[in-house]
Amino acid sequence: MLKTFSIGGVHPPENKISAGSQIVVLPLPKQVSIPIAQHIGAPANAVVTKGDKVKVGQLIAQSNGFVSANIHSSVSGTVASIDPVMDSTGYKRPAITITVEGDEWDETIDRSTDLKEECNLTAEEIIAKVGQAGIVGMGGATFPSQVKLSVPKGKKAEVLIINGVECEPYLTSDHRVMLEKGHELMIGIQILKKALRVDTALIGIENNKPDAISHLSQVATKYSGIEVHALKVQYPQGGEKQLIKALINREVPSGALPIEVGAVVHNVGTAVAVYEAVQKSKPLFERVVTVTGKHLATPSNFLVRIGTPISEVIAAAGGVPENTGKIVNGGPMMGKALSSIDSPVTKGTSGLIAFPAEEAKRKVAQACVRCGKCVSVCPMGLEPYLLNRLSQKKMFERMEHEHVLDCIECGSCSFECPANLPLLDYIRLGKAEVGKIVRARKA
Amino acid sequence: MSSVVLYTVLMLSALGVISAVVLYFVAQKFKVYEDPRIDEVEAILPGANCGGCGYPGCRGFAEAFVKADDISTLFCPVGGNETMGNAAKVLGKEAAAVDPMVAVVRCAGTPEHRAKTNAYDGAKSCRVASSLYSGDTGCQFGCLGLGDCVDVCNFDAIYIDEVTGLPVVDQDKCTACGACVKACPKFIIELRKKGPKGKRIFVSCVNKDKGGVAKRSCSVACIGCGKCVKTCPHDAITLENNLAYIDFNKCKLCRKCVEVCPTTAIWEVHFPARKPKVEDETAQPVSEN
């Protein structure tokens, strides 16, 4: 029997249409808009001004605080403006807009494709380099990686877990990275292991990617202390806490971080970015984005410069098909529908999915019949029907007691609800309110 | 047989007397003095328990009111000056008259002025919608029209107009409790002075975008041109973040700003019709606000 996490979970149709498409480098756009807040935490401070010439990989916004990330230019050209630009949610947020001129990279970046295995840096030096390169969690949560690597005093990391699960339907960017950048991934893992001072790394991959499992298992034999584990297909196994439970059978306590049970989880994309940052001095300014959809002309995986307009990425995959009802940023379970395709690709854009109008429409919500399906599928053991009601009634203190802060917003409850209730909509709202209350109490 | 009845009656009577005595002394011992004026004040208050005064219900307000040395900071918006005058009489004090207020919706983005750019079919709640995205038009500041303000109104004073998709306040029913102001995630609703005979002037827009951007997303948006600021003879208008704001305490209702506003973002309500002019009168929105 294959391993998986123990409570809840759903198995939506996989629809990994673009799994066979090799990563294609997207041509340079004419203009990029790079938001200064692409990560969880404080927005970065812009360090360039209008009219400045920038090169690819040049620092354009400086990390602002412990939980924050540097932002680098993804193109070479002239800074056209530093103004609010519409982001994927439609709100206008500050961004640095750069007009592209040529493709001149910063001299410090090693552009060769040769593998560089040897890494003689100390743990502190690695973490500093990861921080400088502005690396954030590439799975979509965009948590600054150097924070995750800095193990707090009194805690000890025992195992590094590499997340190659990609449990979201449709998305294939991690899958392609594992197939095409297996060696870089392994070196990245070795570097992460060194930074965390751990001896073992476990790569978790769902069993619907047998080619990635066999490829990585074979590559891993060359490196010490890296194990590849096939996992049963079950959403949301890519959640940190679910993956830890599946791989090492430890449960992260409520409100605690994975380090509490000696685990640190990083995405495969992050590990490759760490390799590039540490070995090639290449900051994070491009990422693999899956562009897919059942009626899209050519579902593809593109290597996209951060800040490229989403419209151009979709155009490269055949353009927005007629009868498109919704384009989702991220996976179909956790992603959010875009309000405009003019918004830019950011560090957290793992996929763009076009849904035909008939699939995009939500079904009409009916009354809750107390069937309890949401409770049985919740991977965190919460009671979504109750949290939904409490949030509607604004009973936020009660929600806190019901552990709403443990909700990982995976959407399994909404997916499974036979009454089509917008459970997660309200739970997410309540979670944000409770978060505010808790922070106010601490302050 | 009769003796059983007799003993029962005696026994119960004795128990009753003993309990009464015990209860009397206990009640004396643990007596909590409560100012009787609190009850009197509470009886005068409207009893809506809306929280508009900032206290938990009318009882909470009555307690604070009786306890307070200075009652000028306390006001029941629902009861208004009359109720406050009566309540102050209970304490033998005088309540200062406060100008009546009313909720004002500061968005005029009807579908005709503000084209829909996308469709939302999530939970029918403004709070949820605004936590997910900016809204179904190009304006990220504008009204979402899903009616959170209607849901919280205890006085049936606000409804969503089916044609415009915007909330409309019934000024006769509105008590200025402020529940809708707090409920609106876009901060569109504001409590403003009701004005003499309901006459008031306000900027019916909260768009902070630069002029061109604002104008593109909504044809009646405030573009921050500053004409009204220059025109106002009473210094009542300020311009901040590309948005004009009229201070209702300074505004003398001269209507000069309304005339110069190029996008008709400044509204005048309950004024008599102007003398016929060349200008198109239909451009001026008629509203209950």
C-alpha cells in the first residue's frame, strides 16, 4: 500500500493535460510589471527610480524585514514607472514597470548549463545567498525561503522533505521540473541539506507521475541521503502538514510549524531555484508556469520571466479560446479566478488554467443538509459546515476555538459539498478576521 | 386522614417562613445598589439595541449615561435630540443639540457609468467578494452591490436599487446608527450631516486612482482635478489621493462645486430644481440619498 496522509482528502479528476509538454522558454515580452509584494510578509522597497537602466538579475527592490524577499529585474531595459499596477486579484498594487531593451544579464550570473556539483559554502553563507536571490516557496504560497531555512534556536531539523507532490489537478510545472532538471534538483537538495544540517532528504511524489518517480529514483542513487517516495494520489497531499504525515508519519501540532516535528518542507521548484542561486548566482526572476485547459489550443509549460503579462503567456499557448468562462491563477482547487489577464506573472504563479464557460459557473447553492461530507474530507479535521455558519454570523471568537487558523484553505469542503455551498469563501473570510484578532491580542 | 393534611400544611408553612427569613437576610447582605435612574433612562431610549451609540445595547448606554459626568460625548443616534433631551432631564442635565446625521452612499457607478469587466458568482456577500478580488468593474473602490449594508440595517432603511445595483438610503427611516458604515468593506458609506430639510452636498465617489485611470473605469468618478477645491468659497473641500472630500461642518450648501464638477461626481440632494439653464438637467442624478 502506498503512503498517504490519514484524515480527509479528496480525489478530483487529474486532467494533467500538459504533462507531456516540455518546458519551452517564452520569448521576451515588450514590457514587464514586477510587483514589489510577491511574497508573504512585508513588501520590498524599490531601489531603482524611473529612467534607471537595469540588467537581468539586478536587484530592483530590497527585502524589508525578516519575513520579506528581494526582487530582481527579470529583463534588461529602462524603468518606465513605479506605479500601482493591477495584480491578479484586480487590486492595484505598487509595481516596477520596465520597458525591455535587449537581454543583457548581470555579469555575476553564470549562464552556462554545465552542472556545478561542488558547494563549499557554510550553512550561513547558503542561507544568505538564498535570501539575496529573493527565493520564495515556488509551490504557490510564496513564503520567503531563507526564513524556512533559518531554524529557530532550540529547535533541530531532522529531515528535509521535498515536495514533488503537485496534487492540484491540471498543474504540471513541478512534474516537468522533476523530469527536465533532475540533476539540478538533486544538487539543490544537497545544498538545502547542508543549510539545515540534516542528513536525509525525502522526495514525495504522487503515483500519477511514474516517469518522474523512476527518473528521480535513478538520479538519486548518485547522491547520498536522498530517498524518493511514491505516494497515493490524494488531494491535498501537497500541503506541508499532509506531506509530513504521509512521509514520516508525524503530526504537526495545531498552530505550530513543521520544524516542531523536526521537518522542513521545500518545493522541487524552490530546490532548483536554490541550486541556481547558490551555484550559478542567478536570482529568482523566472519560473515554470503551466498554461492549460481542456479547450486551449496547446496546453504547455513555459519558462516565464516574472512580470510578463499573463495575456502574453496565454497567447503563446494558443490564445484565450472562445467560450472561456474563467481563467484561474494557480490550481483549480486553491487558485483564484483572474479578474483581468493584463496582470503580471509573479513568483507564485504556478499555473494558468482556462475553463470553458459551462465548467466555470458555480452551481446554485442550496441549504446545508448536515450530511457531514465536508467534515469527513477536511484534511485538518475541522468542521467546515460549522465554521461557515460561524463566519456568516461573525462569531469570530468561537471560530478561533474551533481552530479555524488550522484551515489550509485547500477547498476540499467546497469541492465535496452536495449543496454547493461556498464554504471556503466564508471560512477564509473568518480566518482572516480571526487572524486579525489574534495579532491584535499579541500586539 | 385529616391529620396528614394538617401536618403537611403546617410543615410547608414553616418551611416557607424559614426560607423567607433566610432569603431576606441574604438579600440584605448581597444587595447591589443600582441607580434607579438607569431604568428610567433605558425606558426612554428606543430599545433597538443597535449599538449605534458604541455601547452594547440600550441598557449599556443607559448605564454609561447615568454614570457619566459629562454627557456631551454620549448620543443615541436613533432617538435623536428629543430622546436625548428627555434622558438628560432624568439626570437634571441639559443635552446639547446634535445635528442629525444620515448614511450617505458615496458611489454613483451604475452599470451605465461603469462597465462590467467580469462576472462574480461566489458567495453573495460584499465581504467575501472583496476578500477575493477587486470587484466586477474596472473600479477597485466602487460598490459591489451585494448588499452587506442591507443585511445589517435594523431599520429597513437601505435597499439595493435593482436598476443601478447601488444601495439607496431612505433618509426618513435611517437613524444613523452606523451599522452599514461598518459593514461596507469598501468604506463607501459615510455618516454625514442630514442638512436643513435634507439638503446636502457630497462627493459621490471614493476612487483614489489618478484622474485618467479613474475616468476610464467609471465615467462619474472623481478625477481629483481640484476644480471644486478652488471654487469653494468656504474652504470646505480638501483633495487627498486624487479624491475630493467635502467637510460637512464647513459646507454652506452654496452648490458652486456642483456646477464646476466635470464628471458630476458631486451630488446635491433635496435642493429645489435650478432655474432652467443651457445645461442638461438629466445629467444630475436624482437620488434619495
